[in-house]
Amino acid sequence: MKKYRVLLSSLLLSMTSLYAISTGTYDDPLYGTAMLNAIPKYFAFGEVFTYLQREWFWKGFLIALFLVPVAGSIHYMIIGPKVFSHDGKKIFAFGLFMRIMHNLAALSFLVLVPTGFVMAFGDFFGGGTFVRVCKNLHGIATPVFAITVLPMIIAWIRDMIFNMDDVKWMMIVGGYLSKEKKPIPAGKFNAGQKAWFWIAMPGGILMILTGALMFFLNINLSPVATLFGVSQIDLLRISAIIHNVLGMVVATFFMVHVYMAAIAIKGAIHSMITGYKEEEEVAILHSSWYRKLKEEGKV
Amino acid sequence: MENINSRLKFYCDADRCIECFACVVACQNAHELPVGIARRKVVTLNDGVEGKETSISIACMHCSDAPCSQVCPVDCFYIREDGIVLHDKEKCIGCGYCLYACPFGAPQFPKDGVFGAKGAMDKCTMCAGGPLETNSEIERHTYGQNRISEGKVPVCAAMCSTNALMIGTSEKVSELYRTRVLARGESKEANNSYLWNVAYNKQSRKGLTQ
């Protein structure tokens, strides 16, 4: 009796494996019939991706790589950095938690942006171990950035809404084209910082999502694919296009942000380390916020 | 590449493919591929719909304008004189771009990196190995058998029980396929093969039973 039970159960087990083979392996959501059915639609995203990756993405990244360093050094040589007194009173701007979040994001960006460039110019580095390690670092740094996104959005979104100050700020490009120290119209964050926020936060989320799709490429992504009404392979192609184009924009703005904080405004980076900004810096570069703080008697 | 018709090509005759998966099994076994890597796949469209069901064996098509080689960020692809598209696994970083560019889903990605990151891409080599020393142990281990260098037909086509899967120079393959299509009784001038008519032509089958 026992023999028959063993025989029967092993037969049943082999049946389930047959089922697994017939449905799992041979109708894969990526490689199965969906891929064959996607062939007639290849021209839509497949051809576009191939064309962009062959002709345009590397040119875009080349521009993104040199635009800010070149423009920054010209600005530094002609106009020079803004220097504010570091001996005066200080104004508390960023709490400890937000500094940690911001600096975790900064750390992850210091990995994400260079490794992204290494991958974009992988043939320059000859491929192999170095580029592969960069690819893996690019993936590992992503969760670090991901945990900082929501805290930063929640903490700062109210200060990041555009207002009339920002239009005036844009008209004079934040006063960075002159050496004069006259008050610039800006709240706690100026229009440049606001633009960076709106690119890095919603754009960052999009970068995480498209990057995750490409990381998990051959697992079953059909819930996401059906949500957008495309096949899984087209979903991956769209992700790659978005990730590359947005990557150029984010990398450019990141370099502007670093140039501003570390070079163009001497010592501005300390506000993200200690949490305090120089009073003179606030009075000039964030005059509206300074006025508000004065009215509230906080200065 | 002076003559585009001298390039080696696969062609799967969908009228003959009986969905036996022999090519898939032969390929996986011959190259000792890890689980989850299918260099060659058999896909059935309209499964179970009478008169519409079609099966096709599909792998790398070794394209003349190989889009994979156009998008590779580390330029790991190279195209042999005979048209076989190969790649260098030591250069490959496993980014997946070749898969996005490929219309046929040929590139496969093993998960062997950190946290399930993708390892170097694997695809059909038309049983021609890779850039390493021909027929060396390391080439066999990395890319699978090199049957082309031994003058053998790729294992999938050699195994095909109905000869649905053809391989050869595009001239030869198209000539072979043209002969078959004509022999299927779609032209009265063609020399119809008796066996073919037994299998596909209703009248002959009736004749046989009489």
C-alpha cells in the first residue's frame, strides 16, 4: 500500500513539474508569446531605443558631463564666488534628521552619478570588471537614495512651491552674474533650489522606478506592464529611454547644485553639516525669508 | 562581407515545427546551460485554436545590422566574416540594453551577481563558441560547444526531427525553403514529393486509404 502511495505521489509531483514547464518556462511574460507578439510593434519603442542609444545618448551625456564644469569655471574666473562673513551671527536652517537625510542622498548621488557616466561611456573604459563593478554600485546606491526621498519631499514641499519671488529671481539669474551684494528675492529656498527639488524628487522617483524595472528585467513584471498596456519588453525599452534622458538632466542639475554649495558660495556647504547658515548670506541670498524671520523676531 | 547572401542564417519552417522542444533540450544539454537560460525557445501562438496554432523555434537571428551590437555601451559584440554575431563575456556588464534592442528576445541574463544583479549576457552562438581560444576548455565552459569549427551543424538544427529548423548561408536556406513551399502543392509545375503530399495533401491521403 505504501508503495502505491509513494508511486502515486511521485507521479503527481512529476505532473506539477510538467505544468511548471509548460506554463512557466515556455510562456514567459518576457520571452514567451508576448515577445513574439511584440515583434510587429518593434518599430515603436525598439527601433527608437536603438536609434537613440546609438546616436544620441552618448552625445547627451558628453554634454552633461562637460557643460557644468566648463560653465562653472568660466563663471568662477569672470565673476568669482560669493564670499560672506563667517564671523557674524548664524541662523538655524536645517534640523539634524533632515541633514542626515540630505547627506545620505548626497552620498548616494556621489556614487550614482559617476557610475552612471562610467556605464554611459563603458566602451571608453573597455568594459569588463571595472564597468561591471560600477553597474553593481549603481544598483546598491539606489536603495540608499530611495529611503531619503519621502522625508525630503514631506519636509520641504511647502517651501518649494513657486511664487513671485522666483520669477524675479529668474529674471536676474539669482544675482550670480554680478559681484554686487544686494538682497536677492528668495524665500527659504531660491528658484534654483526649487527647480533642483522638482527635478530631483519626482524625477528621482521616476529614476528609481525605471531603474528598478531594468534591474529586475527578466522577472514577471506583467502587473506593471498591463497597468501601462504595453508588453514587458516595451516597458523595459520605455524605462531605458526615460532613465537615460532624465539621467542627463538630473546629473546636470546635481553638478550645478554641488558647484553652488561647495564653490560658488564660499562655505555654504556648512549649513548642511552644522545646520546653521551665515546671517549675511541669508540676508542677501534669501532676503524674503530673512524679512519673515525678522518679523517673527527669530533673528 | 562582400556578399550578404553568404551569411549563415537560421530559419524555422513554421509549417513543419511540431513543438517537440528537441532543439531547446539539445541546446541546453550540449552547452550545459544553467537553469533559466534558454538560448533557443519554442513559442506556440494561438495555442489550442484549431487551424491557427503555429509553433516556431526562435533564438538569435544573427542579424546583418545586429541592433544589439549598435546599442552595447561596452561594444562587446563582434560579427564574424560568416555573419555569426558573437559577444565577449569578459567585457559584457549585463546591462540588458541588447535585449531592449533585440526584436526576438535572444539575450538571456543569468542572475549571478550581488543581490541578484544580472551577470554577463548569454545568447545563441550558432554553436561557434566565443572570442577565446577555439575548442579550448575555457571556451567550452564560457560559451558552450564550438561545433562550427569542427564543421558540424549547430546542435539544434542537427537534432530537429522534422527538419523544420534550417541553417546555412541565406542563399541555401532560401533555396531549400522555396523548394519546400513549391513542393507543398502550391504550384502544379513543382515536382511534388510523394511523402509530402501524403502528409499535407488531402487527395493523396484519400488515395492512400483507398
